[in-house]
Amino acid sequence: MAVYLAGASRREAAAMFGYSGDACLKALKRRGITPRSYEEVCIRYSVDETFFDCIDTEEKAYWLGF
């Protein structure tokens, strides 16, 4: 479970130990660990949500106006 909690997908974590992704899912649920949602799994990029708090460059002004 530590591998999954460290960020590996359930399929990756299960494959490391020779199990299926479904077996990993069942093990997570038995231990009271909430599996990641579809939205969490699909996140590919980190986002700086404070980027436009201070418009201090021409590039920021351009993209804010866009």
C-alpha cells in the first residue's frame, strides 16, 4: 500500500507484487484507504493558481486579456 500512497497507480503498485489492479483496489478498500478519483488519476500538470494574483509582466497581462 505504501507504493500506491507514494503516488504509483494501483495497476503499477499491483504489478510490482504480481497482482492485478482489481486485487489492489480490493486491498485498499479492506484497509479503509479511499482510492483516487478519476479526476485525480488524470492530472498531468501542476497548476499555480496564484499566477495571476499579481500582474507584473507583459506576458501575464497578455494571457489574462486573452
